[in-house]
Amino acid sequence: MIKGLDANTPLTNHAECIKRAGFSFCCRYLKETESRLTHTEAKSLSAAGLYIVSIVERGFPTSSSYFSHTKGMEDGAWSYTYMKDELKQPIGSCCYFAVDYDASLSDIKGPIKDYFNGILKSFSAGGHPEYAIGVYGSGATCRWLLKNTHVTYAWLSMSMGWLGSRSFKGWNIKQSISSGPVCSLSVDLDISNGHAGGFKIT
């Protein structure tokens, strides 16, 4: 996984074109709308030879008020059930959760930490998380959560003005400031260090 993209729209009918354009992976959203990643879309992307990266964004994680332990348990429980029962995402692969704003250290160490601890609790029915937990956000958010929580994957936002982003090198995925179109789709572009928790549906 080297060259990738993230999209808010289904990619089922564009999988072969995306692969021919030189992409290795596609990041797609798990949300409670019709535009979410489905099992059918995941099979199409996999058949084209593309890895899939899932990211949860059920509401608007754009301020500290979104985040709490309770909300983390809710988002974790919903995404766990959807990944396992509907999407058939392989156990052990990663699911990223968005922190889509320039969070302060006090936010990161407070409600955002609590949120990710809630996700861990929902992912750990058997004592250990069945899916790896990733975070999308600023360099500071990624760095602190990787060091202090069970988060094991980091997706660095394109917003280089956010706290700690310019100096953060520990990302698995890095979003580019460049965007599409790719195969007539409006997408954001990404690169991976080769190990981003992606999966294929077989």
C-alpha cells in the first residue's frame, strides 16, 4: 500500500479505473448514510486488487464537545457490529476514528482519550480488541494517542497548520493537500508507509 485516496462516495463502479490509475488502496467511510462502505463495494474494490481502509465518522467529530467515553462506546459498538456482521471486515484489520479539528493537548488528554478508551471497551468483548484502533487527526493527536492508549495506527490530516502536524513522522497514512479528480471522482489523495491496517474481502 503506497498510493491511495479517500472518498465520501461509493467506488463500486470505479474500482478497475482506480487500480489502472496506479492506486493501491482506498479509504472509505463507515457512517449511517447510504454513502457508507458496503460489503458489495468492498468486494468490488478487493476484486480489482485494491486494499480498503475503513474510517468511522458517524457525526461531526469537529470539536471537543463530540468526544466522551460514552460516545466512544456508542461509536465503537456500532462500528464493531457493522464491520463484523455487515461488511465482513477481517478480524485484526484496522478501523480509524476521526478527530477532525485542531485539538488542544487538554482536549487530547481529556475527552478524546476518554472517547478512544470507550472504543477499546466496545472492541474488546473477548478481553482483547478484535480490530486494531486507528486515529485520523493532527500530529499532536496521533502522537499522544499512539503513546498513551491502545491506538496503534495513525492517519495524519492534510492540515499542516494543526498542532504538531509538521513534525509528526509516525503516520501510517498521510493525507495530501492535493485532491482529485480521479476517474471523474472528487477525492482526497493519500500515501501510506506500506502498513496501514488495510484489508481485502475474499
